[in-house]
Amino acid sequence: MSTVDLVSFDVYGTLVRFHEGVRGALAESLKERGAPPETLERLHPHFRATQAPLQKGGWRPYAEILSTGLETALGDFGFSYAPRDGERLVAAVSDAGPFDEVPAVLAEIKRRAKLMFISNTDDAMIARNVALIGVEPDYLVTAEQSRLYKPDHGMFRFAYGRAGVPIERITHAAAGFFHDIEPAYALGLRRIWINRRGETGDPAFGPYAEMPDMTRLVETIWPD
């Protein structure tokens, strides 16, 4: 992996504590409804499953997708939805800060190559996340800009077309297997799976490097 001119990243769940923020917002909504605490363990994965269908069939703002998905998930659990639920969730995502090792690792990568963030989000939402990370990417590409959501290959082509770097000189690192590692495989990108949640991968989309966090990312990209 020594010849790398651009390193691209997913943001939510890879660089910032997205799932923690979502869980906190969901927990607050459930608490307001008097639901037992264990309900969260069932609602959270169900809410996650509502997102994929909403990201297909034409672009719509991610803030709207989050709110609509939450309304659906709460309804499926027998709870009514209120606008404050969606507002709380959108704020929690936007306020998600970085994992501990992320700022230093990104700063080192930016000294060696161009840095790109590719995120299924809106421009206004991610601005706060980037500020909390404290390292400005050379390229920031959102679903709002491309009018597409990952894993659509078109979003990656849109992003890398902006940078003008050949695919063979790009490494993509992400926590999402379905949204990032699988399409990156199809596009011929070098792939590093940041498996923060201890999930099970699929060797059909290998070979790819895998690590539990980004601590050893730089030495994996540039093993000199």
C-alpha cells in the first residue's frame, strides 16, 4: 500500500461516535414514553433497518430520512412520534464527536496524502462533526452534494472524480461493510475495514485489512 495519494473515509461510525449519539437520542424518546430500558436493544437495530429503503429511489435530505425512519420505528413499537424526537436525533448525529485516536491519525495521514470524507449526510449536519474532529479534509463529499447515498457506486465516482486521483492510488477506510467495503471492492479500491463493533465480515469482498480502531492505520497504509 506504499503508493497512496488519497485516503478516503466514511465519517459516521468510522470517525465519530455516530451509534452512541443515535442510541442516546432513542433512549431519551423511549424514556419519555415510559418504555422499559431494554426496549432500546430492540428499537435501535430496527431503526437502523429503516434507513436503507429511504435512501433509495431519489435523493432526500438525511435529516428527513432520520426523522422519517424514527417515526416508522417508533410506530412499529406502538409509540406515537413527535417532532422533538426527530429534532433530538438530528442534533445528536450532528454533535457526535470523534473517537479518541481519530484526530491524531487523520493529521498524520494528511501530512502524507490527500484526505477525503465521504458521508451519507447533509452539508449542514456534518459541519459540526468536522469541527469537532479538528482536522479539515481536502475534500468533503456528502449525499446532499452527489444526490446519492452509499452504497451507490455513483457516490464514490462523484467523490473521486472531484479529486482526480486514479483508483489504484486511493485507499478507503470505513466501519460500514455494506455501505463502504462492498462497493469499494466492486470499484477496485484498496480497503481497510475499521470494525469498531466487532461484526462479521465476508471474505467474498476480500482481501481487505481489518482492525478494531484506527490506532494502527497509518502503519498499515504505509508499512515502511
